[in-house]
Amino acid sequence: MKKFVIASASIAAVAALTLAGCAPRDGGDTEAAAGFAADATIGVALPDKTSENWVLAGDLFTTGLEEAGFKPDVQYAPASNTVAEQQNQITSMVTNGAKVIIIGAKDGAQLSAQVEAAHDAGAVVIAYDRLILNTEAVDYYLAFDNFKVGQLQGQALLDGLAAAYPDKTTYNIELFSGSPDDNNAGVFFDGAMDVLQPKIDDGTLVVVSGQTEVSQTATQGWLAANAQSRMDTLLAANYQGTDLDGVLSPNDTLARAILESVRSAGKPLPVVTGQDSEVESVKSIVAGEQYMTIYKDTRALVAAAIDMVKELQAGAEPTGINDTESYDNGVKIVPAYLLAPVVVTKENAAEAYKDNESLFPLTQ
């Protein structure tokens, strides 16, 4: 298995498995799950609502936890606020006696004090979608395989370029990555570069701007306006009389902003990647504009989280853990339950979304 190490926003793997439960922790050691009341409070701390999937996740957690008999405490950190608001929300959940706290981190590097307080109070901490760094007090990580997401995006960019420009042997591209305060941004980028870097090295891909480091390609806050502004600058500085063939975009929101920048500049639309299966991007893919997205079914991820809560409530260890090597948060290997992402292009959109009533009609 490929191994990754946390450095800045990157991940690495080392082997070990630590299973944790609900009893109070002592000195960072974990104990077997002890179970808790069937109507216990379950905290869910999510980042801002800049993505459709975070909004959907909050609704699904509220409904699903209630249906399972728990008391959900679902909160979002406002987009306009700093990570301090999420820190306060987690502290409030601990004070209110939450037995499990599921955290989609606004900044995974700044929550160690709060999750350690949760452990001291006897709660189980599940890092949801984004790994929480530099603390022993994370019991489980639940996510889609985000390094694989990046690899799929990188390969899709190569496939899309070959299909769009069959007469070319070299392609001009630009690279975008996500917000530097989101650990996943580095993981996506590293996965993509695992595929793309050899093609950059052999000259098949040419990054005309020369900006190939994650620090150069970052998009603060995952904000569309920031991606569009950077794309405007790249086009003005590097593509006067030069073709832009493709762009690595880490998600759909940024992909649409990149396409809008190119469209506004009066240039042909390049091959652009994405992620999250946002409604507007699915429409764009079917229309032949955005090339691809990644389908990470939020319904499945939330359902897996609620299943973990049910097992913990019963005093059992979660049965879905399928990666005990890859997620070193800088202090420990966090046992992970990883779901498989799916590449979606115009060709397979109808099949990919056939079980999703909200997206399937868009493919017809």
C-alpha cells in the first residue's frame, strides 16, 4: 500500500490500529467501547455551507439521528467566522453531554484542545470527511478515499485531454488546489500529482505558468471568486496567443468559476475536472462543458457515520474500518472507514446517478 505522511497539508501512512470507545481516556490510551443511552445526544460539528454536500449532510444527520432515537446537535461554523466558532460549538457539545461528536473540521489543525476535552469527558470523536491533526484524541476517520479522488481527477484530466485533442502530443494545463486550511486539499492535490507529475516531467503536460506547488495553486476558503480571479490572472499573463488545453480543479464550485473565467476571456473551454456532483456541474457535464466530477454520495457517508454511532451505543467496535495504515495525523494512526469515489463524465452520468433522484433527472 502507498504510504503518506502529514506535512503541511499532505497525508502519509504508517501501520497500526487503535480502536476506541466511549469510556473516559487516560493519557491518550483508548478503552473498549462501553456503550451509552439509546437516546443520548450526538454532536455534529460541520464547516460552513459553501458546498451543497455540507448542507445536505447537516439535514441528513438531523433526520437520521432522530430516526435512530438519538438527540442530534448539528451545528455549522459560519463562513464569515474563524475556526473559533467551531471550537466553541464543540466545547458546547461536550458541556451538553454528547456521547459521540462527529466533526467535519473547518481547520483540522486547530481543534486538538477541543477534541481532547471531549475525550476527557468520555465522548468518542469521529473525524468526518476531513482528518483532525496532531492529537491522540481522534478515534476514527470516516471519509471517501481522498488520495484516490485526486488520482482519479488526474487520470480523468489525461483521458479528457486525449479525447478532446486527438492530434496533440503535448498539452498546456494549469493546476488548482483547495483551501490551505483544509487538510483534504493537499491530499487531493497529492493524489492528482501522483498521476500528473510523470507527464509533466516527460513533457507531455506543460504547466505554462510554472505554478506546480500546492502553495502556489491554493484557493483560500474554497471560494469561487478566488479561483476565478486567479484564472483571470493566469490567462492574462500566460495565454495571449497560447492555447489552454486543460485545468485540474479540485471541486465543482471552483471548476465552474474557472470555466466562467475562460468564457469571459473569449477562449475555447478547456478540459476541466471537478468533484462533489453539484447540481450545476452535473448540468454542465451533460452540456459538454465541465469534463468530469467525482461522485461521493453524501447519503452513504452520513449513513455510515450513523451506523458507527449505533454500534458505539451498543458497546461494540465499528465494523466498517477498512484502513489501518494510511491516516497518520502527526501523532497517531487513525483507524479509517473509507468509501469508494466514482468518476462521472457525460458518458456514464445516467448510470452513476440512477439511484439518486435529485441528480438522475439532470442526465436525461
